[in-house]
Amino acid sequence: MSARISVTDASVRFLFDGQQRTVTPRVARIRRGVKGFWGLRGLSFTIEPGEAVALLGPSGAGKSTLLRLLAGVFDADEGAVSVEGRVGTLLSIEAGLMGPLTGRENASLLGVLYGLGFREARTLDTLEEESGLGVAFERPVGSYSQGMRARIGFTIARKTSPTILLLDEVHEALDHEFRAEVERYAKTLIATGGIVVAAGHDHPLLEAICTRAMLMRNGAIVDDGPFAEVQARYLAA
């Protein structure tokens, strides 16, 4: 299994027009009143195979933006980002899900979005059992709870056999039984040389998975070290 993450002086800048709507750099060049905000600024770190890293910090610190940078959703406006390995993500409970479609139909759709062939995505026969949704798997996702939607997303992410798993708070919407399954899978991935990066406010769950933590504030990493030590300094502050 090959997995490694290297980030060097990386920054991500968001642009907003006068109505606080995000705009692209191209639009910003021709539109007046556009203002910029640095979501991430000057981040540098390396994550080696077999590491699990928790992103700690208050809401708005940049944790979700960093995960999306690692997932390739955002590009770095400055600096360099190198992600070696197959990435599996669970960054949003709603990501890729369509309410009118059933759980099975959405699972096939997500499979294609994750890079599986159409035929392969349609023949994932074990998904119903692995998701634990039972008969609800054939019902529209629009009737699902947040936890049920998170189950579909995580089951598909796991099915694509990632070497790098990125989790953004959505695991906190899971019930106790499936949270234990997420923990087991994460530990297996780490033991085989994979990487897990998880953000959230459920510190007991993060501590069960991660041995390292990075504390973020205002788009910057202000502390990096063993989970227990970084957590203690964060809570004390």
C-alpha cells in the first residue's frame, strides 16, 4: 500500500463579490468590489504511511478547507500539495446524494463518482448488507436521516479501497454501531500503511483513531504533535 501526503507553504484564497457570493479569479479580474479571504495560509506538513491525524480547532479554523484541499476539491493558490495514493472521502453527508433516488441508486451513482466503472458500480451487491440500512436501501434517500445518509457515503468510500481516508465531522452523525465500524476500518487501514485524516469535535472518537493532531486557527496550523498533548493545550486555551 502506498500513501503519503506532503504540503509545502500551501494557501487557499476565496473571493467574494459585493453580495458575498464566491467568484472565480477570472470573474474577479473583471468585476468591481471583489474582496479576498485566505481560508488557508502558509501550511506545511508531511503525513507518512501508517499515520492517523486529527484536525482540531474551533469552527471556521480551516479544517474542512484543508480536507478539501487534500481531496483535490480546491487547488492551492500558493505553495504545493502532493497526495500519493487512492483517496476516499466523506466530507459532507449530502455530497453526491440525490433525494428522489433510492439508496441503491445513489450508491451506484456515488460509485461512479468515486471512479468505479458503471457496470462495477451497479453490481456492488454487498452494499445493502454492509451499509446496514436493510429495507430502507430501496427507499428514496430524501426520507433518510443524517446518519443513514452518512452510512451510504462511508460504505462507498470504503468499497473503493482507498489508501488515504479523509473524514470531516460526518462520522459524528453515525449511530454507535456504525461509528464502531468506522473506527475498525480506520485502524485496519492504518495498520496496512494507509493514512487517515479526520476533523471533528468528537474528541473521544478522534483519539481512538488518531495518534497525532494538528491544531488549526484562522487557516493556519498552530500546533502539531501527539494527540493527547495537542488536545490538552487546545482545551486549556
